[in-house]
Amino acid sequence: MIRAAEKMIETDTRACACLGNFVRRGTACSGDSTNDAPMFSYFTHTAGVSTVVEYLPQLPALPRWITQGPGGSGFVEFADAILRTDPDNRG
């Protein structure tokens, strides 16, 4: 988990150099297991697809939203929710 967190910090540092602070607040991420915990804790807009439920007791940081669908259908559900969001309310 430490290695994953270090990668996230390095990625953020490089991305912020190019894009500014938009990265943390303007990025939406989805995941399905324990290796996604650093992402769930770091980014503002996160979702776990439904299969993440079996890993919740092991996650130090939880996704802000859990989809009803598993895998790809859960990702599509998350993407659809983003696209339906009022553009003035994003970020």
C-alpha cells in the first residue's frame, strides 16, 4: 500500500506541475478492490463498483459512492452520473 501511495503522490506532483490544483478536485476515479484505497483517500470524486463491498472492511479509505452494478457496468453507471451532473456544480 505504501508503494501505491508513493506513486499517487508522484503522479499528483507531476500532474499539478502541468494542470495546477485541478487534479485532486477535478478528477473522478473508480475502483473495485484494496489496491484502490490510496485513490479513494486522495481524490474528491470516487466510486467503487459494487464488487468493492467485499473489501470494505479492509479499506482504510472508502469510496464516496458505491455503484449498483459490478465491473464495467458499474463504471458506466459512474460515468453516466458524472455526465448528468450540472457543469456549474462540478469540482
